[in-house]
Amino acid sequence: MGIFDILTLAIFAGLIVLFLQRSIEPTEHKDHLWQYLIAACGCAVANYAGNKGYPLIAVGLIVANLAFITYVLKPFPKFPLR
């Protein structure tokens, strides 16, 4: 297993946990299933690029995927500053 396999698998596992957590919460979130599909495909494409010998493209895709997850899915709760 290469480094891109491990990184993308870890991101995908976190994505699964986030989806399962939000699917059982009583509060309604504004995220949709297609948003998780985009993030999962981002992991797959980044892993493919890394395994085919394009590490700069793979790193860029991983960073873009993490930015998408953070911006669109908002996995981190907001903490009020007092």
C-alpha cells in the first residue's frame, strides 16, 4: 500500500463516519447524498493519479477534496467564542 492509498482511504473512512453520524442525528443537515459522492470520487481520482505516477496532481486533488469536505459538508461543529 502506498501513501496515496492510505491517505485517500483515511479520508474516505472519515467521510463514511460523517455520513453515518448525520444519518442518525435528529437534527436536519443541509447536506445531500450527491455531495458525499463528489467527495468519494475525489478520493478515487486522487488515489488513481497517485498510483499512476502523478504525485503533484494527487496532492492537489487531496487538498481540493479536503477543502470541499470542509467547506460544503462542514464536519466540524461551530464553537461559540466567549
